[in-house]
Amino acid sequence: MAKHPSIKRGVSLYSFQEEYFHRKMTLGDILAACSKLDIRGIEIIGDQMIPKYPNISDEFFKTWHGWMDKFELTPVCLDMFLDWNKYKGRVMTFDERVESVTRDIVNANRLGCTIIRVIHDVEPDLLEKLLPVAEKHNVTLALEVHAPSDLDSPLEQRLIEMFERVQTPYLGFTIDLGIYCKRLPRVVTERYLREGMAPALAQWLTDAYDKQELPHAEDEGKGKESLAELVIKRGGREKDIYLAYMGTHMIYSNPRRLLDYMKHIKHFHGKFYEMLPDCTEYSIPYDEIVPVLQEGGFSGYIDSEYEGNRWIHDAFEVDSVEQLRRHHVLLKQLLGENEH
């Protein structure tokens, strides 16, 4: 018999954004593809794929649950975006933010999702205020730890203090595996070159990233040269500054740090930029990360999140389905699903 791991596999539908945007696949087509790939857990971005979100029609809920039954899928997570600048000339009030996320919680519950991926920068007091609503609707609010932040960043540490004080299963983190990006993705460097960056500068950015010698975004302005200054010093163009920041936004942290906070981790985004033909990821060492999750007793979902699409779609056809197929071959291997 195959070994059934406690860690479950899913996918963020963000991974299909290229095909969805260009109308090559509908939401129904995407869900059918997930089923065919044996990816059962589904994470949906409401603003992207649900008509008139957050005002979801009864008809959509009916269709959604019909798809879940037809394709034998499980709703796992709803991604939310708290657009506090939506009103002209002012930011959302605290009460308006509470009201906005409350709608997300209700929507997640009706979709059958038990987790909301909370956008980074949401403050601890807002999450704590929403706790009774989350408990009522059985929805966990899991703020995303995303590069260039990690678990030791200031907001994350303030959140951990609140989690320790409140002691609830309904608040925690979503960890984006882009914070364990050990090598600058090859698709990034190749895009640099297609955009006209000098090969020497592209190579310097790659080498400096891989050696962890580039300035961290959170350290800029603390007496160190910024990435922009370093690019210009090496003869870079204004455009190269933008490209460099886009490409080096990811970071490499120590995966074993997860063990110190595993009780607060509710969900993972299985970020990947390029799955190679041998079903390994070029930049992110999954073989170092997944064993840490197993050691820590994590039993939730790793939802694949393909982000290489944005780096190649200027020159190549994006094949998200094949990239996801390879990613789940890798995950099955690491989770022991292929063992007999």
C-alpha cells in the first residue's frame, strides 16, 4: 500500500493566471485540469476568478460546489486583498477594514474554505479584532510571510507575540516558500538579458544573490549602499534598477527556523519559478524544506504557486499545467506518496 502522508497537496489557482487572463482556460477548465493532475486541494483568489467579488452570487456558490463534487476537489483557502486605498483621498478606517475582512471570512465559509491567506502588512490588532468572526465561521486567518520579509522580520515578531498571548488555532501564518530561494531563478536572469541588461551586470546580480551579498530591502537606508546605487555604480540603466529589484525581491532564509514557530504555521505556498524536466526546482531546495515540515509535524496543505510565468511570457508560451505536473511529481516523491 502507498504511504499516505499527513501533509496534503494543493494548488493556488494563481498558478493558472496566464491561461486564465488570455481566456485559454476558464475556471471550470482549470479545476478539471487540477483533478486530472491529481491535485485535490484548491486555493482560489476571489478578486481574480470570482465574478463581482466580494459580492458572490448564489449561482456562483452553486456552480463552485458542483465543480468540487464533479472533480473530487476540496476547497482549502481563499486569498484576500485588503485594499485600504480604495477610497479617493483617504485610507480605510479601522472599522471599514474589519468590515472588509469580515466579508472575506463569510465568503470563505460559504466556499467551503477553512483558511484565508491574509495579505502581508495587516496589523495584529486587526486580526485580533476579527478573531470572534473567524471562530464563528470556522475560518483560520493566516497572514502570508512573503519575501523580502521572513519570520524574524518586525511585523512577524509582533504577530508572534500576539499569537502567544491569544492562544487560538484561528490565527497564524501562511509561509511562502519564496523566502527559501537559494539561487536567483534562471528565468529571472534570462529575462534580464532579453530586456537589454548588460551580461556582466546580470551575472553580477546572479552571483551576488547566490552568495547572499546583495543588500536586504529592510536594511536599506541604514548606512549601506542600496541595490539601486550598486546597479548604477556598475553602469546599469534606470530600467536595470527596476529589473534588479523585481528579480532580487526573493530571499534565502534558514528553513529550520520553521521549527521554532511551527505551531503558528497553518498553510504553505509552494512557490516555484522553474520546474526542470527532471522534476526538480531550479532555485528552491524542496529536498531541504519538506523534511523540516515533516519533522515539525505539519499536517496542512502545501499549495503550489507557479510564479515563473511572469518571467517568461514576454518570449515563450506558458504551460502552467506541465509546470504543475512536475511540481507534484516532486511533492509526491518528497512526501512518500510513491512508496509501496
